[in-house]
Amino acid sequence: MTPEWPLPVRMQIREVVEATVLTFVLAVLGIATRGLEPLALFWPANGALIAWFVRRPTRRHPLCWAGVAVAFIAADLCYGRSLSLAAVLLLSNLAEIAAGLLLLAPLGPEDRELDHPSAVLRVGGACIISALAGGIVSALGFALLGDMAILLNTGTWWMSEIAALAAVLPLALTLPSRPWPSGWLSRAVRLDLPELAGPLALLVLMAALGVATGGIGTTGYLLLPLIWSAMRAGIFATTVLAALAGLWIFAALGLGLDRLPSQTLAEDPLRILLSVRLSVALISLAAVLVASIMATRRRIELRLAESENRLALAFEGTHDGIWDLEVPSRQLSILDAISLTARSGEARSRPLDDWLRRVHPEDRERATVALEEHLAGRSPGCVVEYRWPAPDGRWIWLLARGRAVEHDAAGRPLRVVGSFMDVSARKALEQKIEYMANHDALTGLANRHALDAALRDRIAAYRGRSAGAVLMVIDLDGFKAVNDGHGHLAGDAVLRALAQRLQEILPEEIVAARIGGDEFALIGGELGDREVEALAGRIESALAAPIPVGAGAVSVGASIGWAFLPADAEDEHGLSAVADSRLYAAKQRLRRGAATEPPSRASA
């Protein structure tokens, strides 16, 4: 039974076999393209091996390098080259591969896909430097063999290898790894091939045109299909097309299909061929660079679209958004859910005054002042709450915040950017809390807290502009009998009915409040004695009307006292004391049956 080798050993053996076979096949193909010069017209081995080592760092062990060396020597010997020449070429190729590997080893998995322009520039630099390293070693080796044209040999190798590396290395780096991703073939058939069909057809057409016209400029014919592919088909498709373009030019030169100017070719064929190769290298790298730039742009656009979609989802169902004010033109742009849904990234722009005119009339001045204060530098930011018309016709509350983000040389704001959000729910809660804090829960009238605040406001108005006021207090007569005879629920219903009657007969400028169980109070403006007496009479009549309770009806009376500001007192405690004293006097007269004058008159 044959023992099974450990997995790491088997992997190393497989990698050595791959390196040896790959190097030998590509070297034989390259040597087969020898043309007018000793070097091959197209040498794919070095670029493919650099990518092979870069894509998997575990391959960089001595056995793989040994397999590469053996394959290079074997390929040269198969074509009848001497051992000394094979050794020089081996050292030159190894130097070129090692230099390229050293320069490209830091590339991460994403950078190897060349989807960043910086990665493409790094690959282009690696092509130049590694080809130069191989050229220097080859020139020194040829010098040892008796060929002292060091500069010529260096330049020949350098320009030749730049073209080969530029055509092969990007393709080898972006080639899908094995095993290929799931669905890669179907995706290529559905998406990549249709996008590549147009540039490929144009490449064939330009190649045929080059054969028909000939000349050194025919390499430029291939630039158009390469740029088309870079703009539409993606990075890998562009590397494939660039490799095909380079291979076609090298094959056309080797087969004599591309007719170069005969005089120039006869005088200096090597210079013409090297010039063509260098142009091929530059065109290939330029096409890949454009493809990388387009990939970066598409990636940025995709991320931007995703961000806008998330922003739209955040805005969806709300009236939140972002606003941007150009101060010199006073043009305001709004970006909200409607803008993002209608056309991603396009904000609705209108003159600032148009937006302000849509603000609730009661809030418009406040919103304008808040913005102008910030523009004038008197506030660190613009913060304001205002009502805004909703699509359904109701008013919603918005909270807008903003800050100047750009200024001119004099420090004047040029641009203000901010956000706005729907705070209707918060405002409704605040209003509910405020209502509960200032209103009686049973009757809906103002409570004692609100009454005290209204009384303080009246006193402050009197002190500011000598405006008088009147405080009236009301105590129900006979209400205890309602509670005792019909229950507290019936008593609550009676209180609600009495409160409603008060609201119906009182003028709008008078505030009615419930300050106790069966006690009420009124705050009004400056009234005379006769006006107060008439008002008291209407209140007594309204409250004395029967109120249905169960199967019957009840009736309650009212004792009323009042105090004038400033005739009776000039502070809230004094006014309350005078009004309570007169109320008490009125109730005493009522108990004694003094009906010769109204209770309120008796209290006066």
C-alpha cells in the first residue's frame, strides 16, 4: 500500500508542477514568436508568473523557483540555444519576475482586481521597473558573452518587456480564481459578453483597417475599442481586450500583415519595432486605467445611491429632510423623501421668500428673524419651530436647525446648511401637558394655576400702561344638596353644565376658571360698576336655570363677589382678599334672606 503524503507536501508538489508546466508552455510560445531581433516578439511568461506568485503568496518557496528555472532552461535548449545564452536569459527573466513580485507583493486582494486607479498605476510602475531590471541583467550577461552594446541591449529588453508585461500582467491579475465564483460563466454570458461584443467587433474592424493602411500609426487605431470597453465593459473585459490588441499587433508585425514604412524599416527595423511595442504598452495601461477609474466611479455612485436609499427610507413617512441655503442668491434647496423618491440626489430649489410664504402666518416672522439673526452673526445657529402645510391640508410642526458652513473673505456667510424634522407629535404632547397643567380636568375651564397667571398678567399690564381689571369669584348655593341627594356623578354632570353656561354667556376677553369644588372665578378687563353688576346678573340667571338630573331636574344659586384693580387693590393677594370678603358678605345676606338688593350688590 502506497503511503499518502501530508496535505502541505501534496500542495507544494502541485504548485511546483504548475510553475514548471506554466513556465515551459509560455516560454516555448514566446520563443516561437522570434522575428527580426534575437528576442521574442511577444513574451507572456514573465507577466503571467509575476501574477501567479502575487495571487498566492504560499507559492513563493524555493521549489517553485527551481521549477521555473528548469522550465526556462529547458525551453531555450529545446530551440537549440546554447547553455550560456540560456543561463543569461534565465537570470534576466528571474530578475524581472523578482522585481515585479517585490513591487506588487503589497497588493491586497481588492487591489489585485485593479478596481482602484492607484493599483493600476502601481502595476504600470512595476512593468517599467521590472522590465528595466531584466534589461540591465541581460545587458550585463550579453557583455560577458562578448556583446558590449550594454545600452542598446538594456533598451531593447526594456521596451520589449514593457509591452509584454502591460498586455499580460493586468489580465493575469484579474483572471477569476479557481474555483471560479458560482454563476461566473452564466454572468459572463448574460452581462460581460454582450457588453464586450461591441468593442470586440470594433477591435476587429480597426485591426482590418490597420492591415489595409499600414504604417506606424496603426497601433493608435486600437485605442477607440479599448476606451469603449473601459467605459462600458469593466476591468476584466478590458484587460482581455487589451491583451488581444497587443497580441494582434505583435502577430501582425511578425507575420508582416502590418506594413511599416519600408525606408524606415530598412534603415532601423529594431527602433521601429521597439517604438511600436512601447505604444502598445502605453495604450494597454491607459485603457486599464480608464476602466479602473470607471469602476471606482460606479462604486462611488452605488454607495451614494445606497446612502440616498437609506436616507429616503429614514425620511419615508415623515416630513424630515435637509435644507441648503445659498445666501447671495437666497436660493433654498430642500432634500426630503419626496425629492429622493422623485429623482435621487436632486433637491427641490426655490427662492427663500417662496418657502417663507408657506410658513404659518403666526410663525413666519419668528422663522425669518431666527434666520436673519444667524446670518448677521448674532446667533451661533438658526433654530426655530414653525407650522408647515402638509399635503393633506393640515398644519404640522417642524423643527429647523442650521449653521453657516461657508464664508467669504470678510466673514459673511455664503452658505447655510441644516436639517428639519417633524415634531408634531412632540408639540401635541407638549400642548396636551400644557392644557392639563392649566385646565380643570372635569369642566375644561382654566384652573387655579392658570387663573393666578392671568391675574399676574393683568397686574403687569396695569403697571405698564395703567390698564384696570376686575376679579370675580363665584360660589354655588345649594350644590351640596345635589351631591347628597343624587350622588357625585350627578354633581359632576351639574358642574360641567354650569361651566358650559358660563362659557356661553361670558365675553371672549374674560377668563373663567374653576378654583375649587363648587367655586369659580373670572378675570376680565377694565369694567365699571354697572357693567360688573349686569354681568353678575346674567351669571346668576344662567346658573339658576334648572339642570336635568336623572328623571328630574335640579337648580342651584350663586353668590358673587368682586374686586377692582386698582380701586380695591394693586396686587393679587389684595384683590383675592377683597373679592372673597364681598363674596362672604353676599352669602351672609343670602342666609338672612336679605332680598332687597342683589347678592353682589349687597357684597359691594
